[in-house]
Amino acid sequence: MIVRKIDFSYFECELEKVKVDSLVHNLFKEKSELILFKIYDLDARGANILKQEFLSAGGDVALSRDVASFRVEKSDAILIGTKKVYRKVLEKLAFMPYFGLRDVRVSLEKYLESTPLPIFEIRGRQFDFNSEKLIMGILNVTPDSFSDGGKFLNIDDALKHAEQMVKEGADIIDVGGESTRPYSESVPLDEELRRVIPVIVAIRKEFQTIPISIDTYKSKVAEEAINAGADIINDISGLRFDPLMIDVAKRYNVPVVIMHIKGTPKDMQKNPVYEDLMRELLQYFEERITFLNSVGIDKIVIDPGIGFGKTREHNLEILNKLQEFTIFGKPVLVGLSRKSFIGLTLDNRPVEERLYGTLASNMFALLKGASILRVHDVLPHKDMIRMYKAIVSEGR
């Protein structure tokens, strides 16, 4: 007899091999996949009720040891159960609108069902994030970016680099005219426009179908870039630094990348501290997505902001828990190419020697649910995605 421990990601494939009736596949899946949610600051009275309901349904709730004795008024809670367990509990919670349980029910109903990722149509191409993993190639038109500053200030050099990235398989070209490396100063509006607009015009003239994103937090730069041929706004501030950026995103109805940053590029690395890193990031995206949806912006990509107001340890934790950001039903972008946390992890490896560390980190990001990789080195990452897709498809 041979015994295998199978991964839930290909559970349905194994059901087919066992010749289980397809009509009951979902029933077995609901009984098998253990789902964990963490709830913060739950009323202790509601927490005790919630635990009893989960226990009666076949699940459990992990709480502070002081909740049962009511020595604390609030507690964080970890909910443990299969989808079937959650359905039973949600039915009961519909009759319990007190002690915070109504909010628990609303949140669980919102996040329990996995919703399909959106499909963006750009330049006549459909980007289906349910099946595609994309490469965003970096084109910094700056004299001082940490990795390639000064290399592509000349329009001809910038165009040649864009051509090379397109040839290597880039899905998007990300053009930026202001370095946002740690401790960098803001660039005057006129100077940023002078750097990026001619390059965007040149790329669009040469490559009519390649999507272009503009890496800026200034609304005027974003608007001029879109008029010159850009298709996406990539804003490190999450549309916060410039209040007019929201108007531009709405008026042109383009996808927006909203990133998390603690502080500004000038001060973000001055001892960044978080009481609970993932809680703060998830709360930030919950608030930003809710607000942007309320003003009519729904083509949203989220970027946890690796290296933007985070220590090496913060960056590694974000990557390890990246899958948690998929709860919002939005594509997740990671931009970690050649960054300092990789160098620090690899015994202070210099920027030009961080490719292998970057590839390993981005592969892990793919496994954890990333949809877009923002990179300097297109071809190695394109090969990596091809291998990733081949392995995943054969494994199923």
C-alpha cells in the first residue's frame, strides 16, 4: 500500500483520478479545505458566542486565555473551519446582531467566497488576471534611480531599452521620471514632464499596442502621460499625495496601481515601525479600495510597497504572507527587483549581483498569488513564468 499526502491545490484533479462523480466535487472540497480568518478587537462577549457556534458546527475559534473569564473586554480571534462550517455559523449569526457579531457576519460573507479577478482591456488586449501572470518592465528616465539611474536619460537610449524589453516579452512598460529611492528629493513638475513625455511619445509611436504605465504621484504628469499614450497610472502614494490624481483617474478611466508607503521617499526609511505590519497594510488597502470604489474608480491593482517604509524583516514578512492581499479580489503587483533587502539577505550583495535573489523572491511571490512582477530583467522573469505555468498546469 502507498500513502500520499496531497496538496489541496490539486485536490479536484485527484478526485477525477479516483473517478468521483463530478456532481459532488464541490461537496468534498467544502469539507476538505480548512479556512483561517483573523479578526481584530472582537468584543469578548461576542467572542465567547462565536467560539461556541464554531464548535457546534465542527470548527473552532482561538482566543485569548482571558476571554472565557471576561478578564478582557476585547480579543483578537482566529477562526478555524471548512467552508461548510462557516456556512452553518453564518446562518446562526444572522440572528445575532449584537456584540460585534453583525460586523463579523458581514465581513465573512464578503471574503469567504473567492471572487474572480478582474479582466482589463488595454490596447485591444484582454488581461485576464485569473489565468495570466504579467511582467512590467522598468524604464527609469532618471539620473539617480538606485539600480539604473542615468542609463536611459537620452530618448534614443530609452527607446532602445523599451524595444529590448518588448522583444524579451514585457507585457507593460513602466516609465518613471522621478527616483523614489530612500531619502530621495522630489523632482520639480516641469523637470519630470520633460523627462517622461518625450519617451512615452517615442515608445507609443514605435510600439502601438504595448501598454505603458506612468510611474508618478503627480496628477499633471499622469494626465500629460495619458494624453501622450500611457494607459495605466502607477502611483506610489495610492492616489493620496496629489488630491487631483483621483480626478485624472476617473476622467480617463484607466487602471490604477495603488501602493502602500509609510511616509514619503525622503523619510520612509527613517526607522519604520509597525505595531502589526499586516494588520496596518490590510486596513490601508481596505480603506483605499472602499474610498476609490465610492468615487467611481474600480480598475485597481494593489502593491504592498516592498521597500517603501519597511525594514528587511518587514519585506520578508510581506512576501511570506503575500497571499493575504488576495482577499480583496484585486490583482497584486510586487516590485522587489534588485532591492536592498535582497542584498542584505545575501551578505550585502551589490545591486548588479541581485538577479538570482530577485528571481527567487519573485517566484515565491507568484506562488503566493502575485499577478504582476515589476522588474528590471525581463527575459529571465519571462522564462521563470513560463516554467511556473508549465509546472502548475502539469501538476493539475
